[in-house]
Amino acid sequence: MIHLFHAQSLKSLTLLALAVLLSSCSSDSHDHDPQAESSTGPGGVLSSIAVTPGNSNIGMQQTRQFTAVGIYSNGSSEKLTESVTWSTSDENIVSISETGLATAHAEGEATITATMEGVSGSTLMRVSLSDDQGPSPPENPDPLPGTSAVIIDHTAANIDAVPAEWIEQAAGSLCIAYGHTSHGSQIIDGMAGLVDFRGSRYAFNASGAGDALELRDTPFPGANDLGSPSLTAWAGATRTYLDAHPEVNVVMWSWCGQVSDATESDINTYLSLMDTLEGEYPEVKFVYMTGHLDGTGLEGNLHRRNEQIRQYCRTRAKILYDFADIETYDPDGVFYGDRYPDDACAYDSDGDGSRDANWAIQWQNAHVEGQDWYDCYSAHSQPLNANLKAYAAWWLWARIAGWNGR
Ligand SMILES: [Ca+2]
């Protein structure tokens, strides 16, 4: 129920937000399943399952109890830990019991999945040899793991959590080509504002001059974004550019509003083209993206298509900058996804179905400009949204440069 958000406990609020965030994988066929009526729970049809804790780390031979929470079509939830079927992507790394108790056996990563009535949710679990989770020295950066997904979501929108040495490592090693139109420009404008806010450590330019991060802003002739002038033009433009610029080792493209009206097939085309490019240019890291929020909520086509992209990236070990997820939470972790937020950060505060408030403006007004947030241009949105996009972008660059994200 939406009333949950009025609960006194911030912890329960955060957990619920996390649960909804982590929910995934409700199959599209579910809507057309004649048996769907049989899966009605306390709040209607089971629409997704959230598995927590999310993205956890564990030492060898240690155990961890996972919890599955079902999210129903009306937004209510129910604990399903004992009801779901638990599975692991790699028994040799992590095994899991029928009740969700995981045991670590070998160093590596495994995906833990809970399934019920054709709906599933999953989370990543890392097993390390020791309990030391601190950042490793940057002298010999690990190559970006090719065996697990790198998901840059709202939890990555924290500039203070990205170690300075990895900011420097990214600036010294990456050459990024980024294609976008207005919404995607939030990352660039946010990054530019961050230099004024936090200093030259975060500097970037098209040549890498002055030890800055080398980032080429909209360098691709022949395409504007992932949907303009067509849903496929960007792929050819990428090839043309990479063939002429072999120094580029990161490619990122953003959507404008095309995910809102995209079909499942359209998104499959996008994913397939990205995957093909990865095969053709193995030295280049390709960053996937979700489409920006459009106010249609968790039931809308946008959310379904974004979930399609997320699911693909999770299961295929891709790099995802989750544009929509980043603009679904305020900096305190408050979730707005079930209140029909749009790209301007407007949302429905009173449940009457129309947007009447703006979480970014509220947060900005409740905090100190120049200290807690910074002013910058933010196309279609508020400065805070571009702040968060920039923080997450630096997290992304650091991860690609070899930071383990912990
Ligand atoms: Ca309203």
C-alpha cells in the first residue's frame, strides 16, 4: 500500500524501496497467462519478486539467509521466502537451500534467483577469499570482470564513495565516446557542474589534456541517440567512428524518449546490436542504458521495457547505466517509482493519480546549495537530477577502470 510510505520507520521505508528496486524479471507472458488469476495475493496478481540482501559480499564457507518478497499488482507485498523455489547460477561458488540459506564454496560470483508462478527475482552474491573488502591498490587494476554484470543504479549516485585513486585511474586510462540528445546531456551538464562543485579532479574534455578524463561528447556522425534518426542508425555510426578512432575504449549511447513507445522487439533489436558490437570490438566497453522516466509508473510500457533491458544486462554480464533508476530515488534513498514520477522529477504525492509535487525541488529546498547539491543545467529536469547522474557516471568510469565498487 502507498500508506507504507508514511510508516515511521525509515528502515522499513528503505527496505521497501530496495525491495521494489531489486524486483525484476516478471515475464511479459505473465499478463497473458490465463492462470494469472490463480496467483492473486494480498494485493492482486504477483508482478515481481524482490530478493534481498542485494549485491552482497561474503567470505568463504560463510552462510547468508536470503529473503524473497512478492510485489503485487496493487503495490502491496508479502514475504515469500518459504514459498519460492531458490536457485543459484553456479553451485560450485554458492549453493542455496530450499529455504534460501546460501553457503559460499569458492571465490567468484553467482546469481541467486527466487521463482514462483513464473515470476522471478534475482540478486548477485560475491564470494571472496578473505573478509577484506577494501579497495585494492590501483597500480595493477583488475580488468573489468567479464563474468558479472556492472549495474550503475541509484546506489551508485554517491560521489563520496568513489575512491580518489580510481577517479585518477579512470581519467588516466579511459577514452569515452558518448552519443546522446537532450536527456542524455544531463550526464554531461552534471559532470561539468561537478568540476565547479568538487574541483578539477573531476575534469574532463575531448582530448584528455591536463590529465582530465578523455570524454568525447556526441562525436558520432550519422546518429543522434539510440532512437534518432532510427532505432538502428547508432550502430552503424558507432562502427564508423570506432574504425577511425581505435583509441576509444568506452562507448555509451543514451535514449531520448523512445523507450516509452518501444516494443519488446524494438528493445531486442537494441540489445542484439549492442551485443554484436561487443563481439566486433572486444577492446571496447559498451555501456547499456535504460530510458528516462515518463510518468507511466510501474505498470507502464516504459517500466516493462526498462526491466527487459535490466534483465538482459544482469543475465549477460553487461554494463548498465540505469538512467531511469537513478532518477527514481532522492539522495536519501526515498523511492518514488510507484508515484508516477516523470523526467522532471514530478510525482503524485497524494495518490489521486496526478502529479502535484517534485521530489528534486523538495530536496533541493530542504538542503544547502553549494554544499549538499550544486546548480547546473539539467535538460527537462532539476539540477539535483543532473547531480545524481554525474555521481553515477563517475562511479561507472571508476568501475570500468577497474574499481571493484566496494
Ligand atoms: Ca496528486
